[in-house]
Amino acid sequence: MILELNNLELEILKVLIESRINQLNPEIRRTDAPDYRKFLERDQEVLKGLLDRLTPVATQ
């Protein structure tokens, strides 16, 4: 799938993903349900991967 975003859209998407990642940290720490914790951790890893893909590597 190809999704074209302008610079503003890209920055907003990155901020939203970063915000959700930050929200997941305390939620993961607070939950006592192992299955739910795994679900949240998986989501967090997927979001981190997306964020990495949205952040271009600096070229020299």
C-alpha cells in the first residue's frame, strides 16, 4: 500500500503515534491481565515500527 502525505500530515501522524506510545507505557505497567499486557505491548511495538518507518534516516 502506498500512502502519500504532505509534510504537515506526516508531522501530525507522527505526533499522534508518539502520543499513543506514551499513553501505552503506564497502561502496560498498570494491567494485571497477562493477555491484555501482551496485546498492549504488541500494539506498542507496531506503533514504534510505524514511527521508525515514518522518520526518514538522515542522509549524509
